[in-house]
Amino acid sequence: MSNHITYMQRALQIAKNGLGTTKPNPMVGAVIVCDNKIIGEGFTSPFGGNHAEVNAINNVKDESLLEKSTIYVTLEPCSHFGKTPPCSSLIIEKGIKNIVIGCVDDNPQVAGKGIQKLLAANCNVTIGVLEDDCKEHHKRFFTFHNKKRPYIILKWAQSLDGFLSPETKNKQKPVWITNPYSRTLVHKWRTEEQAILVGTNTVLHDNPSLTARNYSGENPIRVVLDRKLKLDESLAVFNTEAETIVISKDNCDFSKPLAQQICSILHSKHINSVIIEGGLQTLQTFIDENLWDEARIFKGTVSLNKGTKAPHLKGELLNSEFILDDVLEVYKNNKND
């Protein structure tokens, strides 16, 4: 079992290379081992490309070794035709008899069918190696399929004295509470998630572009709440740098709980993760409906004295670290729907 853990850890390590590019597919890692030596490995290609198992098999120089090899995958190999053929069929075709799986795929199109297919072909299948780690790694994918909504990350920056923004400001642009390194980290996060969401007031007051312009990667889909459709098309969120989805009275009932409706709309558009960047009313909506999975809160060194108070939430503190002189706290919601 110790070898199983070592090779599954490697599969999880390389799987992270797919963060932000495989969406809405899961970012799977695969490692092929023969005689206690890694002979091939791969991770999921950008959406529409090869799955991890295919890339790992293609990475093996001598395919004659596959029949006496073991393949380690972080998620159950698929059994259906999508953009690519089923990976379970390829594993069988290549003669790989030993398969070690981190966790079962909850996607109804798979949900154990890949494992059944491998067992029917007389393969030796081991399930549940580093299962909790694999489930955590695939949290966006599992949230989308099990809870029928995106994985939700709340993000905000607050001043030393607990304010999101000052009482008044002179220009239609953000007032920076955090340092440039923290802001670059936020742009990195934007490349890792499928969408980013803000409310009407944030767009009106800050005119943000909501892109990842300070980090190399793909821009997220922009989601803007605009109940009365009063936002002008000249604003930066409507430029051509990224897709923008507007949620208004035309597709949402603002007299009813809003966060759940937003989640349903995003789920219908196959969006499996979203960063909620504010402002206060939007953040509080998701907190009040207990529809969040993770919160990333920056605490800067400036004091504003007056202004918009930062939200308050209850969750498990996972991590606290300095980004130069800023403090970043990450919370997990253990009591969400």
C-alpha cells in the first residue's frame, strides 16, 4: 500500500497542472508504473483534448511494458464517449491489467461504470487510495455534479479596521487595500476558476475589467448582476476581452432568494466554479443563503476609519499566511448545502 500512496501522490501532483484549463472537465492525473519505475505519466489536456490516461499511455516509450504495468488515476476512468473515446476502453485495449483509482466518479455518465467495465475485462482494480485527497482535489467537479451548482469561492479585501471601501471616493476605480503581490495572486486565481461574479454597485463604482491581465492564463467568464439593466455597455465588463453573462430581472426573480437562482443559472451553463468578488450586498447574499464553499480574505495594513463594513462569516480557518505585509486567511464552509 505504501507504493500505492507514493504513486497516487505523484498523480495528484501532476494533476494540478490542469488547473484552470480542463474546465468543465475534471483535472485528472495518471501515472503508469512497471517494476517500481514510472514509465509514463500525464494530466488532462485543455477541454476537448486528451484525458490524463491517454496522455500517460502516449508517454510510454515501450508499449510492450503496459501488460505488466499498473496505472494510477486520481479519478475513475470514464466509460462514455464525449469529446474523446472512453479511457476505460483504451486501458483494456492496451492490456493494462492493474488499475489503482483514487476516487469514484460521481458524474451520472460514469458513476462506477468505468470500474465495472474494467472488472468485466478481468482487470485488477483497487479503489480508494488517498480517497479524501483525491476528492478534495476534484472538489469543483464533485460540487457541480453532486450539488448541481458551481464550487463557490468568496473573495474580498478589508482594511486593518474592517472596511471593504471608504465612505466616499473621487474616481470610478478601485481603492487598493492590498499590496501589488496580493493583487497579482488574485489574478492568478482568476485563471484557475471558470467564472467571476460581481454586483451592480461594484461595476458602477470601480469599473473593473475582471480579467487576469496581470497573470498568464485564460480570463474567467464574467458574471454581472444587473437587476434593472442599467449598466452602460461602455463599461469595462462589456469589452471583448472575455465573455460576460448578465443576470437581470429577465432571467432571475430578485424578490426571491437570489444566490440559489444564480447557482442554477451558472449550473445550466456548465460553469463548475465561480469567484464571488463583491461588493458587500452580493457577498452577503451568498453568506446569508449559506451558499459558499471557500472564503479567501485579505487583510491589508491601511485604515479607512469609515466606509462599508466587511461581511462576517463562520467557517473553519484552513490557512493564514503573509503576502508581504498583507494577511491572507482561507476559510472552509463545513455546513453548506
